[in-house]
Amino acid sequence: MLEPIKKSRISDEVVEQLCEMIVSGEYPAGGKMQAERDLADRLGITRSSLREALRRMESMGLIKVRPGDGIYVQDFREQAGLEFVKFMLTTGIGIDEESLRSIAEVRQEITFPMLKFAAERIGEAQIEQLEEIMAEFPGEVTSELLSGEWDFRFFHAIAKASGNQVFVYMLNTVRDMFGLLKWFYPRVADSLDEVLAIDRSIVEALREHDVDGVVACERERVELLRGQFLVGEKTTEADGDARKAANE
């Protein structure tokens, strides 16, 4: 059900509310949304604010605005682009077991070759750099962990150790995505020791140039984090509060 929007972060709140309704099926694919005037009135916002939100949703591939005709809902599973992936990671909206599996598969296609090359080519100086990063692993959900900075530093060092500059470029390109999971990190608070143990195993496997071992460790890491995503209901009130707090 549509709810009046607070004046702060109007466009963001509109996008989140309408996208959640599309993902949940309240606005079904192929259906037509209310006219702009009606939507704006029910949301308690101006039509210009609504249009800004609609432009963002259209750029994600969620809707199609046909001037003089109306706003049509597209099938996000077929039409959404990478901007929607970023939106999912930012808000948690649309995250389910299927999307997690898909994200994990794409992640593995990037990280597994990177880790394999790193295991073959890493030098002692790069091992020492990883050990320094490991020594600074946050023992709790700190601002550094929430920002994704530690995760980025860890994998960026591995990308450099791979000897393939393209992996470094790729990590730099998606750097901001490491900080989009602010709503998620509190959910892994009880598993930080396990994450740390796996990351230590990754470093040890790299030290031993153990290609199969480092891939197995990364697979274990992905499955652990994936499992934390799936704990409990995906859209619990607690998750909603966490998302709001992270975005404030």
C-alpha cells in the first residue's frame, strides 16, 4: 500500500517504495501504474519529485514511461540492468535466494580466476601486505567494515598479486559497491570469527601457491555470506530498520 513520503530523501524513498511494490508483485509485470497526478497525490509529493524517481526506475529497466499513455511495469527479471543490481545491494530490496545464487555465480567467475593467478604469481612482499591487512581485520561491526573498506583492501591486494592489471581495474570500478552493504554487515556480526578464519586460510593457500586450496576457501567464504543473507525472513522489520539506519 502506498504511504505518504517524508520530505527528506524524497526521490530515494519514492524509488524504494515503488520498486518494492514491483518486486513483490503488487505492481505486476505488464500492468499499468496510476497516472502521474494520482501517484503524486497518494504519495504526498510534487509531480516533479515523482518524475525524478520515475526516470531512475526507467533507467533501471523497471518501468517504461509512454508519454500520453501511461507508466507500464516491466518484468524486472528480464528487463532490469546492472543499475538494479546496485539498487538491490544498496537497499536489500529484491534480494532472494535466486538473486543471491546469480550474484555469487558472477562473483565466482571474477574472483576464482583472480585467486588462481594470485596463487601462481604472488611474491613474499605481497604476502606480507596481505598479512598486514589481516592484522587490521575489524573484530566487530565497525565503521571500516560498514564502509566496505577492509573487504576492498583485502581483495584489491589479491588483484594486484594476480599480476593481471584488468582485475585491479575491475575492482576499482566496483569499489563503491563494497560500501553499499551497510544494511547487511550487522547480520554477519556473529560470524566475523568464521570470516576471519577463512580469510586467513586464503592467505595461507596463497603463500603455498595452492590454487585448488585458495579457490575452495573462497567458495566457503561465499557460501557463508550467502547463508547469512538467507537467515530468517528477507523483509523483516529488523532488516527494514537496518536499511533505513544505514542510509541516514
